[in-house]
Amino acid sequence: MMAPSKIERKGDYMLRILWKDGFDSTIRLKDMRFECPCAKCEADKEAKHKSPMPIIPLHKDGMNTLTKLEKVGNYAIKPVWGDGHDLGMYSWDTLRNICTKYTMSDKEIEELLRKK
Ligand SMILES: [Zn+2]
């Protein structure tokens, strides 16, 4: 299983994850939150998918800010989000998939670092 060698915050909106195979990825916290693998978020996404109505994203204060990042054993991390949500356990496989899907370009990272 591919594991990260380092996880660090990058500015207020991003997380940088370095992988043991050299993959250097920076992702937006909001993308990470969107991909929360917990049963509740999965069910919410499924419900939205089935809804015939236009989708108005429900935004909760703090949902895309990171309060804490806990390591779970040797196989996962568990973020605690600014809105209190802490059910998502991101295994290395899940995290790797998210990094592959959402990794940002240097230009995007720079732009987001300048944002206040
Ligand atoms: Zn969740």
C-alpha cells in the first residue's frame, strides 16, 4: 500500500501530501472534505445525485477548514473539520485517489496562497 511520508498544511486552504514514491501533491481542503468517505457524506452525495432538483450546495460554516488532523494507526488520517464533522477516516488508498484526482498546479497553489 502506498503511504505518505509527510503531510503538512499549506496556507489556510490546502494540504500538501508527500508520498513515499515521490508523488508531491497539494490539494484543496474543500476537495478533501467533498470526498469525505464517511457513511453520512456518502449518503448525502447519493441523495443529491438522485435528486431531480437543481443542486444547491449546502454550505456550513467552517466545513472546509481544518481544526485537527489525527493519525489513525499506520493506515489512515482522520480530519476534524471546522463545523465539527469528524467521521471521515481517510485510508492511504482513499487519500491517494483524492490526491491523484485533485492535485493542484503550481500556479493554482500560488493563487490560493495569495488569497486572504
Ligand atoms: Zn463525512
